[in-house]
Amino acid sequence: MQKSQGKLRKHGRKIKRPIRKKGITVHLQEFKMGEKVCINIDSSEHSGMPIPKFQGQTAEIKGKQGKAYLVEIKDGNMTKTLIVKPSHLKR
């Protein structure tokens, strides 16, 4: 049988988190426009998750789209905009 080629393949150590680490408050965080945040992937919530390549990087809040935030990040020479839920962000 062929191995799975999913989007989280080979990222187990990078996004693994301790059991019962976070509560409900991370899902209810509010951020202001222009605020600097760190991308910290919460592997227990799959919706609004950025790709693991951006784990640990610093970004800036540019706007809001529904419950998620538009986050601008510099990737090499390019500026990219990600749509990330607040449970994957921290101050």
C-alpha cells in the first residue's frame, strides 16, 4: 500500500503539542490591526491552520475575515497574506 501524501506529512514533531495544554481562551483572542503576532500552530484545530513552513515566524495583522485574521508575512523576497484563526496566533 502506498504511503499517504497529505499536507501534514512529515511535520509530526514540528506541530506536536502536549496533551491538555491549551484551553478555550486561545480561541477567543482578539488582535488589533498592525499588531505583531507569532504563528504558533495548534494541531488540535485543523481549520484556519497555516502550512507548517510558517511555524514560529513573526507576522503582522492586516485585517479580519470572519472569525479569522489576515496576516502578512515575509517569505524570502515576497510578501504573503495568510488567513489564520486566532488559536494559531500568539502575542
